[in-house]
Amino acid sequence: MTGSTAPTEPAPPGSTPPTPVPERAAPTRRPSVAARRENRDGWTLVAPTLVIVIVIVLLPVLWNFVLAFQDLSLVTMRKTGFFTNFTLDNFTAVFTDPDFWKSLWITLIYSVLSTVGSIAVGLIAALVLRRPFPGRGAMRALMLLPYVAPVVAATFVWKVMLDAQSGIVNHWGTSLLGWEQPINFLGTKPFALLTVIAFEIWRYFPFAFLFLTARLLTVPADLEEAATVDGATPWQSFRFVVLPQLSTVIALLSVLRMVMTFNKFDDVYLLTGGTAGTQVAAVRVIDTLNSNFDIGAAAAEALALSAVLTIFLVIYVRYVNRYGVQAS
């Protein structure tokens, strides 16, 4: 039969069986010159970004982690050096300090109200400027002014406007609104906290305005027209047709703005310096370093703040991944 193998005869008694010939291993294929050149070019392109991330992001985080476990201050640093005995006293002092939890609570209030307010104002602005009208382009450009203005200039203008003695707000309040006396918006409780929240809303509502305007441009007009034909009022059309189309963007903005506001420092520090009940967690870290000269405690507070921010970042990353999967 074609293709059959002849049977092997048994070896005679007393003879040595033949030694089997080992099979030769398949030769390992070496990467081609083009593949090696492509890998080298890829690393060359990635290397600058990788170095920047390591130097600017990773090394400061690791250095802060090391300092958080050191009993180190600006006064004793010259004698003890940067590395002293390992200790957990910094974290014990931070977590048992009522002022730390108070600043964390203030930060939470500040972040939640600022996030909700900026998204709400941004949504209203996006809806108002949704329909074409003469000058809409100029109005949209003006909406971005608070966001692109330098923070130092913006806070200076607000401090001048809200000054208790010569500010235009107090002038209008006493002369037109019947205030009995001027209000120190940036130096008394709870006006100071409400003022920094209002500033945060004013400064960052254009961020939400951009996202929501871009999403509104993709909402099919047929849906609203069908709702109108069915007898829906403008409020019903917004609630049951437009708002569900914006829900994913609003959720994404909520998490993103919460992370950004929770870590905010410059706006509050430039307006009030953290006084009058506005000492958010980021300002407290600077105050601990500048007032007490305690490097270890400031690093521990920054590390605790980073842990809280990590929770928000995990929520943000999970939402982005989920949104990306659904969008695809």
C-alpha cells in the first residue's frame, strides 16, 4: 500500500539496540534588522516623555513618601540631614489633629459645591447659547474669559470688588440694597467660604460649558421635534430628551472637577490665605510647612491628601474605561 511503513524487524538476541538519533531543535529565529531598528526608534521617541514623567512626577512622589516618615524640620535639617530615624509620629499627629479633619471637611464642602455649581452654570450657559442668534460666536468667546484669565489677575479683581471699604459690591449693597454696613466677604465666616466657592464656580464653569456645548451639538434635533409634536413642554423636552443625552458627560465632569477642585490651592490662597474658615487641605499643607517649619508633618498631610485623591482617581479611571467600552 502506498504510504505504508514497513514493520521493523526485532533485533537478534545479544545484539545492542541502535542508539536513537536525537531530533534537531528548530533554529531560533533572530529578530530582523528592521524589527530591531523599529524597536530602537520606538524607545527613542518614548524616552524623552518617560524621563520627564520620572523626573517631574515619580521622583517628587517618592521623595515626599520618604519625608513623611522622617522627624524632619527646617530648623533641625542642617544637623540631622534629610534622613533620620524611621517614625510614624507624623501620621499619628496628623490623624489625631482635629484641625486636619476640619480642613478635610471644609475641602469636601468646597469641592462638592464648586463642582455642582460650575456644572450647573455651564449647563445653563450651553443651553442659552445653543440656538443660533446674532453675536453668538462672540458670546461663546466671552464665556471662556474667566477660564483663560490669569489666576493672579482674576483674584486681584475679585479682592478689589469685594473690599469692605472701597469695593464696588459693598458700595452697591449699602446704597442700593439697603445694607446697614459693609460686609467683609473675604475675612468673616461664612462669607469667606461662600466667596471662594463662588469664585471657583465663576472661574471654571467655562470648562463644563465647553464639554456640554460639544455634546449638545451631537444631540439629534429629531428627538426634540418628536417630543414637541407629542405635546411635551420645553421643560419636559429638556428633562426626558436632552438631559439623558448629557448624563454621561455630566457624570464625567463631576468626577473630573471633583478631583481638580479637591486639590485646589492657588485660588483659595490668593483670595483669603486660608483664613476665616477657608483652610482647605492643600492650604493647610503649606501652612504647616511655612508656619511650623515641619517638613515631615507637611509631607504626611500631603500623603494623606494624595490617598483621598487616589480614591477619586480610581473612580474617574473606572468611569472612563466603562464609558469608552460603551461608546465603542
